Amino acid sequence: MLAVLLGRYLALALRTTRWTLDGQEHFRPFGAGTPAIFAFWHEFLPLMPALALIARELPFYRPRPIHTLVSHHRDGRFIGAVVQRFGILPILGSSSRGGAAGLRNMLAVLRRGDLIGITPDGPRGPRRQAAFGALQLAALSGVPIVPLAARTSQRMRLDTWDRMPVPLPFGRGVMVCGPAISVPRHGWRDAVPAVTDALNQAADRAEALCQA
């Protein structure tokens, strides 16, 4: 019941927000159907369903199934129930439990040409520190990481480890899409700083554009 109520609230807040997509040229090939690993910091999780709302208005958009990794813990299953209301399909797995199965399932959906959404610092932090999961997935699949971030002018901030903002209705919103990052199959751990920097740059740009 709580997942239903939260899903309905987020749908209201996101659909009444006036969205702008910054970096449309970076999003274009993946919105048109090329597989991608969309990566964003955990704090932006409530805002990411807005990407589907924005994409549907773009002339080049070709819908593809999008999946996201959620943990086996109760909070992960709760998040999975919420995002399903936006047509996002949860894959259960985490670094501590079911990680190998989650990785195999994500590789399978990427081979089908689907899209993945993943939070490199989730589900428990530390905040804005990328773990290896997204990079390993990119290295094994050959699919690039696309950094995303979002911000809304009307929001409240939760007292959580990631300082998660919850959108309020009737504001302005910015979705930022950065350039895709290719991760080599060998030496993929060396790409952690580049991915971290790209995610932070996207977050900083979303904040700056939303305040402009």
C-alpha cells in the first residue's frame, strides 16, 4: 500500500514539473534504441522516472525496456515496487547478497538490447563514491556508461545517508545527460575516477541549471 501511495505521489510530482533535458545530443543514440547503462547517484533515484516522461516527447525516441538493480533487503524490494509503476523492471541483487545472479541478469538484458539504470553508490553508500559494480558490468558487456543527474526547484530533502531530495509538484526540473563513457574489458578498475568525476559533473550542472 505504501509503495502504491508513493508511486502515485511521485507520478503527480514528476508529471507536474516542467522538465528540460540538458545534453540531448548525448542521450540521442540511447533514446533511439542503443543499449546503455544509465548511471546516477543514489540520491537522484526518485527523479529518474522523469527521463521516460521526457524521452516520450522526443522525435527520435524508440521505447526499450529499462531495468534497474535493487537489493534483496526490504527497502530494495520497496523501491522495486515503486519503480514498477513507471514501467521500470527491477532486477534483484546486491554486492552482499545475490550479486552474481544480479550481474548475470543485467548482462542478459543488455544482450537483448535493453537499458539498465544503476546507482554506483547504492544502496548504502558512501555517498557519491562509485563502487565497482557498474564498471564491471560495462567492461563485461561492452555497453557504455551514460552519466545522469537531475534536480527540481521544488523539493524537500530527507535526512538519509545520501541526502535524497523528494520532488514537490509544480516546479521546474532539469535532467542532465553527460557524454557516454566506454570502459575497457581489462583494467576497468582504472576507470573509477573518470566515472566518479562524470557523475559529479552531471550533478553539479543539474544544480547550477536548476538555480539559473
